[in-house]
Amino acid sequence: MTMHKSILTTLVVSILLAIPALAAEEKIVGEFGWFGVGTAHQIEEGHFYWVGEFSGTFFNDKGEGSMFHRAGVKCPAYFDADFRTNKSVAGGYCVITDTDGDQAYLKWHNKGDPRPTGHGPGTWHYTGGTGKYEGINTEAVYTFDGVTQINWADGTSTGYATWNR
């Protein structure tokens, strides 16, 4: 009986230790639809600096049961847009909360074209997590492409980011 308990304990501990490793190894492919709210400051004619938050939902291409599918995403961020040169840089952090309430944290950065439907390719990496994402691989670097669809008259914006395609 003691041997069975020992084997069972070893098996359970091995599975629990493997969960963060499995989460870290999965390449997340999908789309994050976002709504941006913040404050834009005109630095000079045609040059704006925005500080705010992108938030929305992530949809994993693998669908139901896959990592982060239908998870909520909130990203405090900055966006430095120069419409004279059609160049922009943006960056910040994101908190991803899955339907179980576990969270993964990431840092991102991109450069691109600030005009609506302009693309901004970039990279992101995990900085940590809770629950099943505790111990997530913070060394791996992933890619995304951010697209602003609409800059609304009230200063908000909508768009999406494709992850790892």
C-alpha cells in the first residue's frame, strides 16, 4: 500500500509540475479584438502621444478548450503616432484572464503605420502568471500584428491583433 501511495504521489506531483511547462510550450495563435480608451496629447502638428488601455477578448484559432480561448485581455499602453511620417511605436503590458480566473502577464512592443488599417508588427513575451500559468516560460518571444480599424471622433479606437501567424 505504501508503494502505491508513493507512486500515486509521484505521478500527481509530476503532473502538477508539468502544467506550467505545458502552458509555456503552447504557441498561441488567434485574434485579440480590442477597444482602446485613453487620452491623446498633441505634441506638435501631426504628432500625437496616447496613453490608455486596450481591452477585449482573445479568440484562439484552436477553439473551445484551448489556451486563452475567449479570455479577457486588458493592456495598459502607450501609442506614439507621427502622421507626418506615417510611423508609430507602441508598447505596454497585458493581463490575460482565462475563464477559470487564472492570469498570464505579458509585455509587448511594436512599430508600424498609425493610419486606420495600418499594420504594426511587434513582439511580446510572458512576464509571469498565476494558477496554471505560474512559472510560464518568460524566455520565449512571440509575434503579433496590430491593426487599428477605426479612430472614433470621441478619441476611442477599435481594432485587432493577430498573434503568432
